[in-house]
Amino acid sequence: MSRIDLHLHTTHSDGSLSPAEVLRLAHNAGVTALAITDHDIVSGIPDAIAAGAELGIEIIPGVEISSSIGKSELHILGYCMDWQSPDLLRRLAALRVSRHTRNPQIIERLRALGLEVTYEEVRALAGTDSVGRPHIARLLIEKKYVSSAKDAFDRYLAEGRPAYVARDLPLPADAIAWIRAAGGVAVLAHPTWAKVSGEGLNTLLTALKTDGLGGLEVHYSTHTKRQTTEYLDLAKRLDLLVTGGSDFHGLTKPDIEVGTGRGGLKVSEKLLAPLKKAALHAHHS
Ligand SMILES: [Zn+2]
Ligand SMILES: [Zn+2]
């Protein structure tokens, strides 16, 4: 049974497995094409391409950029872009600098709460430049302050919890523009994060489409059948491409598997051709 997975994280951001390890799992799951979409970083792509060549898995260049508008944090996926574009690399590097501003503030709050942690420890454990809250959660688990990543977020790190610090994020329109400038297609990830549905989501997507949004992540590990149907209808209505992926993170999200999500995910390889065609068009316009 052949399937694709266009949303995967590795040790290059907050996933717990290397690109080669993720590719091995994808191969076992019958995945024929995939995109590594690490947060604000594309450094995992070369290893993925090398492993993909060995295993016969096509690698779609990908990235996931965090953005916010109003009270919603929206994640914009980029596909089929020139991932070595100097402009794109410069912009992603700037986003990672803003992570290094926020994380020490989170650490300060944790220390004020009596937890003995340092940002140096988090950076050493992360082993990547794209450091995020899941890395802090991992340190808290290691030091036995919490029992799991979920416990860390529920008690300290989630919005509204005592160690939460908001981050300066770009607008979705900026993230979309950067991806398009590199010849890629911009897609709204996990639309439930928009915290609106029905007409509200229709309005948001219409605005994002004006900004250059090309697709919607319709198929996703945690979507219910009803949500998938709603998003599919919206994509059709607004003439947005349909994409899908597991958002695999390894141990950070232990219930999500590569290719199959929580078991019911099946992203058809038929979605690939329109995505590539749209990117090709972007390169020429
Ligand atoms: Zn995301
Ligand atoms: Zn993701």
C-alpha cells in the first residue's frame, strides 16, 4: 500500500530521530515520498535526500515556519522551494535567533519556580540551532521534574502556564511570501490551530490566499472525519491544494507514527503532482 507523508520532524528541530531514522520508519510504513518539515530550518534535507536515494523514497523539500496573527499561532508549511536560496536561509536563521531570545526567558521563569535548569543544558541536549519548548520539556523529563512532554507542557510550558513566554513571530503573510520568493508552495498546517471553523476559517483562508497561500493540510494525524471533510470542502471551495502529513516527532509525540499518524492516516500519492505543478508555476512567474 503506497502512501506519502508531507509533515515530519527530525533532530534538526524538535523531533527525536535523525532524518535517516525517520526515512527507515517511512520505508517500513510503505511511504513512497515525504517531506522533512523541521521548524524554521532546512538542514535535515541533505541527509534525507541521501537516505531517500538508498531506500527509493522521493524527498520533497520542506520546512515549517511558525507565524502568528491576532491570538492564533499559525504554522506555514513550505514545499518544493529552492531550499538553498540565500534569502530563505537568511530569513530562517533570523527566526532561530528569536528562539534563542525566548528560550532563556522560559528558563528564567522555570528557575524562579525553583527548577534547576540552564539554557546551556537545553542547547546541549537539543544539538540543533532550532531550539524549542519540546527540548526544554526533554530536559525537565531528564531531571525528573515532570513525567512526560505532555506533563511539562500542562504544568509549565503551554500558553497560560507559569513558564510560558510569547514569542515574536512573523505574520503568516511574511512566511508565505518568503516561501513563494524561493519558488515554493505555502500551505497552512493543522488548521485547527486557527481556533476558528466554518465561516471564520473560510474568511481566514480567503485572506491568506490573497497573501499567496497555495494549500491546506487537510489530512492530519489528529483530524476527525468531520474535520477532514470540512477542510476538504474548504480547499475545494477556495481552490487550494490539498496536502497531508503525520507531524511525526518521535518521542516528543509518542502516539504519532510516520505515514499512518494514529493509525487512520492515509495521504494519497495523487496529491503530489498538483503540488509539484504549482511549484513549477511559481518558479516561472
Ligand atoms: Zn506545526
Ligand atoms: Zn509540525
